Amino acid sequence: MSAYKEIAWNGLWKQNSILAQLLGLCPLLAVSTNLVNAASLGLATILVMMLSNFAISALRALIPYEIRIPVFILIIAALVTVVDLAFNAFLHDLYLVLGIFIPLIVTNCIVLARVEAFAAKNGLRAATMDGLMMGIGFVWVIALLGAVRELIGQGTLFSGIEMIFPTLSGIQVLPESYPGFLVAILPPGAIFVLGLLIAGRNWLDARANQRVREHRLHDQPPAATHAAA
């Protein structure tokens, strides 16, 4: 159980693929113009990561070491094709918005890095758990980035949700007279908000480490002094 807790903590925070490793920044910056687009691409990435980790962990004993990378990419490409066709069939409007970024999951460094570093060396349950947690770590960051950019740039949240749930509509959070802040939904705004998120994570980690050091110093028994006879 402790091993699974460590896998979950690594994926969600400690080794977060975006905030800690800075992987997958191309789709992150391009698609996170609003919350719905960002979360949708994140969910597609979760599916690919879970399935690819599971498949490669199951086949790792059969894959020759010398050609492992081409085989990994072939497996990932097949799974991405399935996800891409599913989006086209069931979420066509959203599929048109996300465009090329669903097929580009094949080249996402997050997916290939996890199958190489973890799935190819661990069992099925651990590998699947790793894919799920790394995917969730990717989703919460890209969704938060999309929400912040959408709120600052347009004053709304969940804009475009009707592409997934036709009976729902976006929320106008700020007054309709809000003119919007165009930079927030342009690439420079994405880089700026991402930088703030990374800075916030580093600050929280620094505070946690400082508390651990203070706790250790507080619990350390004072050195005994002995008077010379």
C-alpha cells in the first residue's frame, strides 16, 4: 500500500509531469485557452497513459531491448488512434476544436517517458496506477491553467461545455461588461500563468521542507554536558 501511495504522490505532486518535469508543454500552452478544452485533452491523455502503461507492462518480457522505443511508439500510436476515433465519433464538435493535438499525444514526452521509466520495469497494477496518477497530475494542472486563463481572459468558466453536454452552458463569472484581458488567452499569458503555478509549487515545497527541518531540530535531544571530575 505504501508503494501505491508513493506512486500517487509522485504523479500528483512530487514528480508532476508539468510542474516538476516540465514535459508536454506544447499541448499545455496551446489548448489551455479555456477549462473545457484543457480538461478534455487531459482526459484523453489519461486514457492513453493508462492503456499504454498497461499494454507495455504486459508485453515487456516480449519486447527486445534494442527496439523497445519504436515498439513503445507503435503501441502508443495505436491507442491514440483509438482515442482519436472515439472523440471524432462521440464528441465531434470538441474533436474539431482540439484538432491535431489529440493525434500529437503520440509524441507527448509524458507518455513515452513513463512507459520507458516505469511501465517497462514494473508489474501491471503498479504500471497502470502510475499511468493513472501521472495522467491525473497532468489533468489538474492543465485544467487549472485553462480555468485561470479563461476567467481572466473572458470572465467565464466552462465555456464550450455544451460540446460535451448539450443541455449545459458556460458560466458568466465576471460581469458581462468585463472587456476581457486578451493576453491571458494568448501564448504569452499561458507561459506567465504556468510560471506562477510552478513558483507556487516551489514555494509550498520550500515551506514544507522548512517545517520538517524545524520539527527535527525541535525533537532533537539537547547534547548532554558532563563536568570533568
